[in-house]
Amino acid sequence: MADFENPYARSDPFVQAHFDCLECGGKLWEYAIQRQMVCENCRMLFASQEVFDEQVNK
């Protein structure tokens, strides 16, 4: 069996998104692998597409 190193195992999968929470206005962090965002204040979870759509409609 071939050995390989997973580059994602060493790095933090969360990155700060440039969007505000749809519920409380806090900053969102994106978990890009699962296409989801979580608020650092209220911990609400949103689909990334839902946040993108809301920003477009503003």
C-alpha cells in the first residue's frame, strides 16, 4: 500500500470569513471542507451558500 501524508491533518481547517452572522452579527468562521460557517459568538451554523446568498440580497 502506498504511503502518503495528508496536508490537512496538520493545519487548522477553520478560516475567518469576511461575513457577519445572520443571527447576531458576530464574525463567521468557515469550515471550507464541509461548506459551512459557524459564528464565533452565538455558535450558529450556516451553509456557506446561505450566507453568500444573503450577502447578494443586501
